[in-house]
Amino acid sequence: MPAFARARGLSWLFLARLAVLLILGAFGTLPPAGASDQPPQPFGLPIACTLGKTCWITTYADTDPSPGVSDFKCGTRSYDGHKGTDFGVGALAPTEEVPVLAAAPGVVARMRSDMDDINVRSPGAPSVKDKECGNGVVIEHGDGWVTQYCHLRKNSIRVHPGEPVEAGTVLGLVGLSGQTEHPHVHFEVRHGDAIIDPFTGAPAANGCHVAAHPLWQGNVDGLLAYPTPLLYNTGFAGDTPDRVGVRAGRYKSGIVAADAQVLVLFVDLLAIERGDRLTVSITAPDGSPFVTTDYTFDDKGWMQWFGLAGKKRTKGPWPRGTYTGVITVERPGKGVVLWQEARGVVE
């Protein structure tokens, strides 16, 4: 992968290591002799948000070295070859700013900040081959430990190679650059040549059946809660949105014009499994049923699913007021595993 631009004042040793990285096509670092098997300090969250309320873990590192998929709990909240933990924010309008933070003290090794923020599923999106990380930062923490932060917003990075940072230093803003379909920061931990899963403290290639010694600092209960499934985005719209538009923040207002041609509730789900049953119901402002629909995922487990429930307008304007949607997911043998309301206003 091409080196980040703007690196300057580098020693001949750093340049020699960088040449090796270019040959390997990776951001990794070489393990120094006697490197510690524990990072110098535990890691804090790499994003300024409230986990489970304003951000969510959407994807974990793949711990299955074969073509299969397994996360740290031997589940399927990953994809083949995924090397980090993704902290997503659901939808992000261009004017919204969510800081990306250094997870521990260290020195900035490399960065890139000039790639556009474009969902790779958007029509006409340019190739990101060899630049899948998008705009990002690499920090060296000593003893062979390295963290990498990917998919930051164009021109938002505030640090430079050679600059020391403390835990919590703002590196830049969450964006949509590189190989991504939703606004998030990809947080990757490496020790020498090995990808480390911060939820186990072990190399990801060791699999999920290992004694877990999480590398997170402080109260890790929220990090280890492993919520599934996840309602990533939901809301009302007066047209037929797609996932790209929803995640770009175009429907965050929840306000629909009374003369809109349709009135729909969109549902953007992650970590759906085979056999799950999704039910979406909408109640009109006067309390009467507006629409109810359900769907059973009976063909395969889905990492993500997007759908709409609603009606086309046939006569007169939509009744004005607040519409309430309820989204539930039932899982065989476990009952209701997701229940959430959404509200929209027709004006």
C-alpha cells in the first residue's frame, strides 16, 4: 500500500522499514527484539461517542484463519479476513463531526488525508485498490505495538508523522473514505507481524477458543456486551430511500410532507441470523393501525439487511401528526431479541 504523504524528517532506519512495508503492501511494523506480549498501556475507545447510544461495534476481527468467519465469541459478526474492530455511527451528515481518538500514547508513524468521502456502493465510486484504509493514521506505541485508524474524513486529520500523541488525542473525524459502506472508524491492533484481537489480547489467527485477556482499559462490560442483532438506522421518509442515502444522513430529520407520494419506515439491520423474524408496525397519529409487515430470514444468515415498510398515497394528504413505528426481531429459542420504536412527523 502506498505510504502516506506528508512524511518528513524521517531517519534512514524508518525509511528502510517503510521500504519493506511498501513491498509487503501493508501498514505493519517489524517486531523488535524482546517485544512485550502486552501493550505498554491498555487501549481506550478510538472514537468520541457513547457506545450503544451514539455509536456501535458493527464488525469484529475475523479469528478464523481459514476461508470461514468467526469473531472473538465464535459468532459471525465479522467477514473473512477482517483485521480490526469497526466502530460505526449509523448515519453521518456532512455537517456532523465525530472525533477519532488515539487509543493510547504513542508517536504518529504515517497518515493520509486526501481521499474523498464516498460510499463504495455509490454509482460511479472510484476504485480504492491499495488504499482500502482510506484516510487514516498509524501510531507506534513501543515494544512492537501499533494501532491503525481508517476511513477518516477528507482533510480532517490533525496530526503529522513524528508527532507524539496522548491517549484521547483527536486524530481526525469519522468519515467515509476508502473501502467502506457506512461511516465508521476501523481500529486495528498489531504486534509485530500479528493482527491482535483487542477482545482476547491474542493474535486473531489463534481462533476464538482462547483465554480472553481484553486489552481495553477501564470498564469493558459495555465493550463485551456483544449486542445482536443491531438496528443500525431507522426512521421515516416521504420517498423510497436506499441504504447509501440513509447512511449519508439524508433522512435524519424524520419529517415528511403531507403531500409526499409515499410514507415509509426504513430499517437498516446488522447481524441478522437465519430463522430471525422481523416485524415492522406503524401506528397513525390517531392511534389506528397504519401498516404491519413481517419477514423471516429463512435462507441464510445476513450480516446486513435493508428494507422499507409503508404505503403509497392514494388520495388526499397524509394525516398530519406523529407516526410511531415499532421494530421487533424474534429469534428461535430466544424470543424477542430486538425491540425499538421510531417516530416521524407529517407536516
